[in-house]
Amino acid sequence: MTRPTPTPVGNASALDRFDPDCVRCRRLADWLTRVRAEYPDYHARPVPAFGDPTARLLIVGLAPGLHGANRSGRPFTGDYAGILLYQTLHRHGFGSLPESVAADDDLQLADCRVTNAVKCLPPQNKPTTDEIHTCNSYLAAELAMLPDTGLLLALGRIAHNALLRALQLKQSQWRFAHAAEHRLPNGLLLIDSYHCSRYNTNTGRLTAAMFDAVLARCRMLIDEL
């Protein structure tokens, strides 16, 4: 099937979508300064989105992990969550390789882009509400570049709520639930999944089969567009 020419929801410059030198959140900027001192070989800066710039599927996580994206400079690269994510993306034709090992490896994503609600590593992997809100303008600008037939996959409740906020929608009207599907007023479809973190998979809250089913659903919907 020929892929249609996408019609963006809005307009946003590259700097609107991502600022590699952003220090809007003082706590996070100070924390990254400390991390760079302890791990001088780490990326330890805001982490940009990764994938197809004209993708119809946008996957949104929470924030970079200390030894994952914060180290590598690519979302979900270098930590356990990324193992499950990229294996599953590859299985359903969104990734050229089944693993992401470094920001400069040969992995390419097709019709898929991966980003985070918060672009900087937070202490204890827990951004504050103010930090999530401050970073939300970058997510909003990224959403403005999504085709009007786009599909959103939120990994976790925080990502779900960040997407709604970026689209200026009330969280109370669109409740997070694993595998839930929400047709939004602008035509985008939002699908929820529990985050593919080690904690969720170790406790059985999210199994590989559950996550595979969500990505299979995304694949089917993308192919029907």
C-alpha cells in the first residue's frame, strides 16, 4: 500500500520541538551538571526524539533513564525498557533492527518516532509536576508536526496526561487504561499502554504478550490508514 502524503496538524520549528541547550527546569539542569561530573562520557543533556520525522505513529514515554537514554542520547537506548520496546517495534515492522545499542548504530525506524514527555533525566526517575508542564511545550510542538491521521501511543499515565495537556484536552475526559483507545477531537487516535519498564514487567503488570498486542494493534491501524 502506498503511504499517503501526511498533512501536519500544525506548524513548529525544529527548535520549538527540541532545544539541546534547554535549562528551563533549574532542578533538572543542576542535576545534569552533577551527572556529567560523575559520568563524563554520558550524553547527560536533553534527549531528542528518535525516528522517522514524517511518522504517523508517535510513541511517548516518561523521561530518560540514568544509564539508558541519559547515557546514550537516544530514547529507550541502553536500559531494559528499550529492549522490549525495540524488539517489539522490529517484530511489527517499525524498526530495521531488534535492538537499539547506541545513538549512532544502524537502527532506523519506519513510520514511527519515539520521544519522552520530559526530555531531561530527573532525580530518582521522578519529574515534578512543574517539570512535566514546563517541558510540555516541546511535546506540543512535536505533535503539531504529526499527520492528521496520526496515532499516539502513551507509555504510562504520565505520558498519557502529558499528551492531553499538549493538545489542550481535559484529563478527566480521557482516562488512562492499558490498551484503551481514545479518538480525540482533532482526529488523532490515542492508545494507552503500561510503561515497558523493568518494574512493570518483573511484577507482571505488563507482559511481553500484552505489549506485543498493543503494538500489533498500532500496526493494524497504521496499515488501514
